Amino acid sequence: MIGKLTGVVDMRGLDHVLLDVRGVGYIVYVSDRTLMQLPGRGEVAALYTELVVREDLMQLYGFPTLLEKEWHRVLTSVQGVGAKASLAILGALGPEGVARAIALGDSAALRKAPGVGPKLALRIANELKDKAPALMGLVESPAAAPAAAVPQSEPAAPAAPRRASPVAAPASSATADAMSALANLGYAPSDAARAVAEAQATAPEADAATLIRAALRLLAPKG
């Protein structure tokens, strides 16, 4: 299994890039968003990869972070979502946008991806709502962008997803802490994630305590 490639960008296509890894060229399909982030020809890039093997073809799909690769894996677990549809969704929303849309049950946001119709968007939102909380608690360090150009002698190594520290990513840490607190109070993961995402949409820079209070108000019985 090919899990990551680091090499020189030899060619950029409309939906793929050719990476020269020590003389071997790998065609890696990527989203529009990832393609825009990749450096120019002759520069070094690193991508996490997923190998898809079928009877009639073998294709590599590339992602700038492990979080995005994990969302690709989860998205393609939904019936009707192939690798290309997953790339379209991630390209349109990014992994954070996908997490928020699913946590909020916002199928309209998922329909922004080319080729994703109302029925498929609704299926994705419904089937993945319980998987969003775990992925929402993961963030990457912005300091190491795998697709950034670096000297060829010192290729960049993508940073693995990690629990955010209060200094590095306060909003993401607050999200994880708030969801953990709500889970300890007995709320279902999907309900907790939806309430926290809605609260954070209103106050993106809110700390964990503020998110918890706002989420509890959203989760309180109406009437």
C-alpha cells in the first residue's frame, strides 16, 4: 500500500499531478483545492495517498493532510460516493467544511460539490452524522503544509493529525473539549457535535466554556 509520496512536481493536469519520486513517476489524482495548493513544476511536494484497485485500473488519490485523507475514507464508505465524488466534496468544502456540514445536517452545503445531488447529499449527512464528532476533534498543525515548495534536498514531511493545544489552535481545542463535556453529560455524539458546530458558527473564537453553554441552550427542550 502506498501511503505517502514525496517527490518533484513533473506535470500538473486538470485533476492530477505527476510526481517524480527518485526517477519513478506517479500520477496522483487530487481535488481542485489541493491542486491549487501544490507548488510549481520542479518543486517538491508531499501528498498522503490512497490506492484504489479495481479489475480494470489502479489509481492513486492524494491529500495534503491525514485529516483530509481520513475524511475521504469516511465519505467513500457511503453508497454512491466514489473517489471522484469524494474529491469533489473535499475540493468544494475542505475537511473542516465537510465536518461542519455533516455535524449540522446541512445537506445543502454538500450539494455545492459538482455532481452531488440532493438525495446523495442527504444520504451523506444522515449516514455520517455519528462519525463527525471523532473527526471534528482532529486538527493539523498549520506550520507544516505538505504541498508547500521546499528545497529538494529537504522535502517537507506532512504533520500527522493531533489533538490541538490551546495555543496552537484554540478554536479546534475548544470544539473537542466542548463535545467531550457534552458527551460526559449524556448527550449523543451526533447531537453534541451538531450543537457545538452551530454554536461555533455563531462565535468562531469562543472558548470551550462559552461553547458548552451555547450548546446546552441549543440542546434544551423547546417549549
